Amino acid sequence: MNIIIIEDEHLAAKRLSDLLKKYDERIIISTKIQSVKKAIEWFNENPEPDLIFMDIQLGDGLSFEIFEQVKINCPIIFTTAFDEYAIKAFKVNSIDYLLKPFDFEELANAIDKFKSRTNKVTDNNFAQNIQIKQVINMLSKEYKKRFAVKIGEHIKLIETIDILCFYSSEKATYLLNNEQRNYLLDYSLEKLENLVNPKIFFRVNRKFIVNINAIKDIIAYSNSRLKINIKDFKAHEIIVSREKVSAFKTWLE
């Protein structure tokens, strides 16, 4: 299977490559493209692959702009941290829409879906009624509204809207609420990313998921990174990792 990856975050592209090789070592990744401009140039000069993995928000624009310049007939699996493009994605020849951070099982299911339809896809109308239903189910996903935390012999319920951030420290995961209280959770940050609303919460680095309503200040930091100040929270320095800065700025809007 011949695949190309269109992804502007180096770490995300590498992780996707590793997952693809885990799925099938025979997969050939022809190229990795980081921008709309480079993608258009590549499609104008090369034959289409069997399958494309395409991020939506690239450094120089949305990947949908590629379709305005070149005709792409091969199937596409979109990968993105944002769910608002799902309907638009299925207007082009998409077979799946993976929300970051997706795991190996989700990736494998998407490729299995591609393989089950045809060895070399030529028909762009992929059971659209089924796909639309899948998109509606995804967009209507119920995110976690509260967390139950244990305090001694008691269980306390904390509403998600009252959580300023989630963070990891010394191999444990905590939430910080608007009363500046920290509570231990049984979830990993990876799991929490799928439980909370991505319009409200964003994972800025390996250790922090922040609530957009809790951000008090954003400061330019070294190496093209950003520093975040959260209301009255000074226990840890919160830095937006360089590879997430572009997506973080888009999320803020």
C-alpha cells in the first residue's frame, strides 16, 4: 500500500508513520508534506497514492485549499484536533475522520474500512448515508460533564466547567478547580483528551490540558513557544510546546 502523509507537525507525522508501520510493515510512505503549497506541487508532479492521511490545519492554510487547485481521486483519511470540519471533510472523497489524539485501534479501523471497500479505490461515493450518520454521531458526542474524586472516605463531584486545568506530576494526574484545589484522578492525560470538549480544553504539552476560560495571560516565550498564566496558579510553569503553537492559536479563535 502506497501512502502519503500531509501533516505540518513533525512529531504527529512521525507518530502516524510509526502506527502505520505497526499496522503493516509493507506499507510504503512515499512522502510527508507539510504545507498546502507543497501538496499542490506534489500532486501536479506525481501519480496519486493508494491512500492519503491529511491533517486539516496546515501552517499556510486549510488542506481543503488543495482540492481547489488539483483534482484528487484517491481516498483520504483526515486527521485533526478539531471536529468542526467533519461535514466539510465528507464532501470530498474522505473515508474517515480521526480526531487527535487517536490510538492504534482507531487508525487500524480506518485502514480496515479503506481495505474492505476496495483494494484500489476509484469510486468517490463511499456509502454517503452511512458516513453522514457517522459524522452526526461524532459531532453529537457527549463529553464528560463532571468528575467524581475521592477525598478520604467521601466522594466529591466536580463539574467540568469548574476545572481550570488537568496536569500530570510525579506519574499521577490531577485536576485544578476554580477554588484552587487539586484533586487526584484515575485518568491519564491521554484518556482525558477524549473525555473533555476540545472546544473548551486543549493539551498544550505533555503535562497540561488547559481550559480556555481559565487563561489569564499568554506571553511570548523562547524558541517560538508561548507561556500561559492560569488564574492564581503558580505551582507549575505552563508552556505551549513549539509543535502545538499553531494549533493552539487556532483553537483560541
